[in-house]
Amino acid sequence: MTASFGMLGDIIIAKPNAYIAFAGKRVIEQTLNKIVPEGSQAAEYLFQKGLFDLIVPRILLKSVLSELFKLHAFFPLNQNKK
């Protein structure tokens, strides 16, 4: 996903235990001739390095997005139309 538009947002959210990489571990190791640390392509590791703003479980994603939309003056996702 990192090679795509997914990393161009102002607020970047990942799911727990997501695998985030342009290439697999073996390809990177063979190309760069370096050892890739275990877990270095996991969302939690990359979050600690500042690549993501939030890690949110899918079940909580709607409420988190709703709060972010309210913060930025958008309509909440769960607002009923009248």
C-alpha cells in the first residue's frame, strides 16, 4: 500500500497487525543485501517510527472517523437524516 495513494492523506490510520510494505522481506534483503528486522513491516512498529497517526481496530473505525470528521467540521457518520 505504501507505493500507492494510501500514504498521502493528512491523517493516516492503520489496522492492528497490518503488514505495510512496498516489497516483501526476502526481496528487500536480496536487493539491499541487508537483514530486515523481524516485525519491521508491522503497523505497530511503523507507528512507533511515526508513519501512522492512529492504529484502530476495524470495529472502532466508524466512531473514530466520526470524531475526526466532527473535529474538522464535517458531518458525523452516524447522523440520521431528517
